[in-house]
Amino acid sequence: MPAWLRLPWTTAGGRWRRWLGHGLFWVVVFVFYTGYFGRAEGALGPSLVFVSLLLPVTIGTAYFLTRVLIPRYLLRRRYGFFALYVAYTLVVSVYLELLVATGIFTTIAGFRMGSMTPAAFDILKLLAGMYLVVLLVVAADLVERWYQAQQANVRLRQARLEAELKLKEAELQLLKAQIHPHFLFNTLNNLYSLTLTRSEQAPDAVLRLADLLDYLLYQGAKPVVPLAQEVAHLASYLALERLRYADPAALRFRTEGPLEGASIAPLLLLPFVENSVKHGLSRDPAGGWVEIVLTRSGDRLTFRASNSKPAAPAPAAPAPAAQAPAAQAPAAPAPAGGEGIGLANVRRRLALLYPEAHHLTIRDEPDRFDVVLFLNLIAQPAHAVPDRR
């Protein structure tokens, strides 16, 4: 609570400080009452007695409003009961205030007007002096309750944001973990095909795989990596893929614009490349093609991944009726495009890391599949999982 708002009657600052503040506040009120209700000249005795009797009425009224009626009725939105009991409280407090004035007039002053404090005969001054203090205490209590409610809301929102952040971090970790087996499966397939033919390129492929795994395990755990490093990782992966195909030119990759001085979330583009290779060349090694283009213009990154789609097989001619085989359940067609788990993964990562700083377009045409990603490089990835190594 701000220091300027720590009024003496508030509950901030601990129990002893609170009670000390209450005591000091009512001492100030006593002094104020003495000056407000006292005589301009003459003995202060009757005035001090009057104030000493009036102050408990003021304290009781103020605390009954702030400690009983406000929390029990006003804060629970029982406005009718609150208004009714406030009216009762005012009637009782006015009665007690007049009783104090009358008692002093009859006992201490001995029915002598000259011995009485002038305020005892001014009902408006009596009410104004007492209820000015009561209203001040009630207003301060409401301000304190409002401030505490605001602080509770801030803490609640902060706790909710922290919980959402932890949940998103866990989801990002899971999405990253899903990339690893997918990547290893593809690269081990490459090595398997090379070892079957006892290719001389197998040792080089093993070294490239070691570099890729090093990047995957260590750089991939960071929130961001240099763009040039991410592009080099893609180039190494594509070089490893080219070893599998007779026509390396069918797998094209080029960059345009400077790569230095920019950062990107690691392993963000790899699923697009894997998807294009899988559906463009793996299913049609003879006639398929893949083209990857990465362009940087200022703070804008444009990534395009395109691949061919194999032609749909011609339907087989029906067999003669005499030789017709037994009916079989039709086989489920394999996705030719296509958008699989990898693209669903990267869609979610983009939504978590670059919620307002990316635009992804996927076009599935009869003869080709295109992915176009526009990324704002100024925006730092949101909810990026920090490197805890």
C-alpha cells in the first residue's frame, strides 16, 4: 500500500502500527473537537467534558459502520438492509449526541446557559462536527477496501498469467520434443538407404547427422538462435537429403538478402522442409521436385516451401465378371499433399511464439503444395522457453 494511503485507521502495516495509528487519529479528533466545540474565552472545563463524552459516540458510530454494516450488508449487496440499518444508526447516534449535550447542561452546567459550550445549543453544528469525522472514517475505509480489492485482482491476474505461461512453456517443450523423433526417423532412413548401397557418401552423411544432432540438442533448447545459424542447419539437412536422390538438382534451396543481425526461434522452419521433401521427392523420386526459398527484407522474413505432388494413379480396368475377385474393403488413400502432424505442430508453435507477428498460407493444388510464411523478425518469440543448461 502506498505510504500516502496508509491513513491511521487503515489495516495496513501490522497490528501494532494499526492500533497506534487509530489512537493517534482519535487524539487528533479530540483536539479538533475541543477547538470546534470549545468556548472562545473562559474555562475549558465544560467543553472538555462535552468532547470527552461526544468522542465515544463518534468512535462507536464510525466503527459500527465500517466494521459491521459495510462488510455485512454493503459489500454483500444487501442494499436495502444496509440503508435501513444506517438510518437506525443515525437515529441512535443523534439521540446519544443530544443526550450528551442535555446531560452536561443539567449536571455540570447546573442549567446555566453561560456555563455551557455554545455548540450544545446549535444542532446543525453538533451534527456537522460529529458526522464530518464519521464520513471521513467511512470514506477512508472504502478507499482501503477498494485498494485491497485492486491488489487482490492484480495478484490473481498475475497468478493466472504465470500459470498460462508455464502451460505454454510446457506445450512448447512438448512440441519441440515431437520434432526430434520425426527428424531422426527421416535422417536414419537416409543413412539406411546409403548403407544398403555401400555408398562412399555414408561417412560424410554420418558426420552431417552428428552436426544436425548437435544443433538439435543444444541450439534447439534455446529461446532464439541467429537466423544465419538456423539457415545453415536447413542447408545441412537438405545436403543430407540430396544424397538419397539421383538428381540432386530436384531439391533446390536458396536465400536472398542478408542473414546476419536477426534471430528466430530454433527449429521453426524445419518441419516445412521435411514436409516438402517427404511429399515431393520421397513419393516421386524420378519426377518430383522441392524448392525452398528464404528471403529477408529488413525486418520481414519470407519463407516459401514448394513441392510437386505425384500424379494420381489411373483407375484399374474392371476384371471380367467370371474372374471377379471377392469384394474387398477399399484401402485408405495416402495423403498426397500434404499437411500432417509436422505442419500441425508448427502451426501451434507459431501461434504460441509469434501470435501477432506471422502470417501462414498453405495452398494445396492438384499438382503442387505451397507453404508461404511471413514472419516479423523484430518481434521476440513470446513465451519462449529459456535455456536452463
